[in-house]
Amino acid sequence: MAVKEALRGLVPPALVPAARRLRHLRRPWSWEVAPGGGWRNHGWDVPAVRDGELASFLEQAGQLNGTGPFGGEGGLASGELDRWRHNMYLSAALVFALTARDRDRLSVLDWGGSLGHLSIVAAATLPGVELDYHVKELPLLCEAGRDLLPSVSFHSDERCLERRYDLVIASGSLQYAEDWPQLLRRLGSAAPALYVARVPMVFENPSFTSIQRAYVERGGAEYTGWVFNRTAFLDAAAAAGLALRREFLQGETPYVHGAPEQLESRGFLFDTGT
């Protein structure tokens, strides 16, 4: 058993948040409640982030070709179990299967889809179905994605919303739009099905904003994102004409310094009525 896993077994669950706080005494918090004063978006389109996403993509592709679970021990460089990642990929596989029922071709827009991680899940889930897969991302990730997956169309601007798709996905991306209700409407108008995943949720407190620092050890990105109150989020989705078809437990639970309530990620499949 790895040393980290052994130590985790000795630490009472109630002390885990305190241990996480101690870990950050000498470095910035990866997540913390955002102070007032505007919306930050700094340093995301940089080589450090691209390289981290590339490592994640290659790890996922290796797991997909194996027999173990996504995020399983031995798959991650740290050797830890990554249950939320497993939930995320299997939830996406179910969404692809539901959306592609009785189809021989499926068109998808993956908004904020990194290097096309979910496209290889779609291909594995839907053998025999022709995929027309599109990813909206920042320029550096688009450039790297085109080299990795020439069968996927990468877009660095919003002209990809000028056409329609069978399915739109926003996985871990909606919360970074300051005017997220408007973006939710726009994404919902582009397809009859909208899957919003890795949505950070709280249940007892109002929505708030957080600052996230990606790849903090390497001085990477810093950006603002929403942590949604679940009821308020679903009310806004209903106001946008979205009908909830299925909710998914995903279980990503990063520690947010200063938060009134710690978050849990959820996923939502909506019928858009368009």
C-alpha cells in the first residue's frame, strides 16, 4: 500500500479538512472564496496548463484501453483512487448512449472540452456510430488537440454555436462564465440535449464565487468560477427552458478555503425543447 494511502487510513475523517489547510501553509490555496472586485481570468492559455491537460489525456487514453477502472490505482501517477473521474467518464458514457439511441451518426459540441478527452469515451461507447465531434477551447489547447485528434474539430471562437448539434456538453466549464445564465441559454439553443457536468454545488448556502489556481505548484492559471446553490441553478435552468432528464452524482470535492459550505460536483442532463 502506498504511504499516502496508509496515512489516510490513520487520519480520522473529521481531521481531513484541517490536514488540507496545513498543506497550504506555504503555498497559495488551490481553491478559495473570491474576494469582491471583479472577475479574474489569468494565465489559462499557457504551456503549463496545456502540458498538464496533455498528461491527463494520455493517462485517460491508456486507462480506456485497459481493463481497470478509470482513475484506478496504478492508472494515476500518484497511485491514488480517483473515484470522481471514474464517475465523470461513466456518466458521460451513459449520456452518449442515451443521446445516440437509434442513430447511426451523432454530432456533439463539447464546450470547454480541453483536448477532446470525452471524444474518446464517446468513440468507445458508440462503436459503429459515426461521430461528428467538436470542441470549443482556448488557442493553445486547440492547437495541441488538432495534433492529437485530427478527427475532432477544434474551435477557438464562438462561431461553433452558429450551427446545431445532437448534443452539447459543458463539462467543468459553465461555472467560469460570469454571465452563466446567458451561456446556459445559448448552449441549450444549439441542441435538443444539453449535458452540464462537473458543476460545483452547495445545498444549504447561496451561490458564491471562488478563485481557482490550476497547477499551483508551477505558477499556472488563476481564475474566478461560480459555486452554485443547487436549487438556484435548477431554477435558472428551468427559466432557460431546460427540462431535467437525469442528475448524476460525480463526487469531486476540492477543499475551498473560507467557504460557508464545502462543494460537491454534480452533472445534469437536460432536454432543451429545441
